[in-house]
Amino acid sequence: MHPVHACLAALAMALAPAAAKTGEPLGVAETLTPDPSGDVIDVAAAMGQFTRFLAAVEAAGYEETLRGEGPFTIFAPTDEAFRHMDQTEVRRLMLPQNSDELRALLGHHVVRGRLTTENMSGRIVRVEAASGYHLTIDGRDGLRVNDQLVAMQDVSATNGVIQGINAVLAPPVLIARATALR
């Protein structure tokens, strides 16, 4: 990890408990309109709401992929989404030995193609995420992914679109039936 990004990630994690204690309402803060001439990584960085997501992308070695040709739709968890996660789990996932697990989690937020509120309007579709699992995209009333409302819609980039969500999507966990274990 680049030293500057490591410092930013550490700072973001250190500030999260203090921000949670302020009593400020949950949600997404106002952002400047990013320049859509950058790729999804550049645009997400310019927004200032995805610092923890970007730190995770770098820790997982996923940056080169997301700077690729695309197009991608990134259901990017906001910093607020990461604050709601168990912080011990976040720290564990960020360790170098867990980069494959982190990459799989991030891949659950990436879909090939450009899914926007306009092209999803009035429809429900199941799409395959880069993780191999399926996501349900619901465009009947706003835009939702796996029942999570997209809070920051249709942020354009040269190689895709960012849909900001206030949750970290978890891939489904396969649970063995007790009878199968006997």
C-alpha cells in the first residue's frame, strides 16, 4: 500500500468513532460534482465519500482492475457504510494475508456494464457481480441493490458509473444443513 493511502486509511478509521459520537444524522454529506473525465477510482476519490472503500480497493490489489476499460457499475459503499461494520472485522479484512477475502467482498459490489437509474427504470433484474454471486437491481422506485437504496445515483466516469450505497453488501453464505453433516 502506498504510504499516503495507508495514512489516509488509518486516519479514516481513527476518525470514525469520533464522527459517530457527534450525534450528526446518518446519511451522505454534500459533495462537489466530480469531473466525469476520470475513471471510477479517480471520480470516487474526488467525491470524498469513499475513502474507506478506496483504501480497501488498494489493500485488495483491485485498483488496476477498476481502472480498466470497463464499463463497470460500482455499488460503492460510502464511508458511513464502513462505519456501520464491525471495526474488528474491517481491520482483519485490511490485513495483507486477507486480501483474497477482501477482494471477493469488493467484487460483490462490481457489475459489468453501465447500470443507471434511467436504464433500470421500472425494472427488476438479477445481474452477476464480479464475485460470481448475483445481485438484485430494482429500478421501480429509485434504485436499489439487494434492497439497499442507492443514496448517490449515477455518478459518471469514463469507464463506468458509481452508485453510492450506505451499506456494505455481503455475499450470501452457504450454510450446510445439519443432516448433511451426519
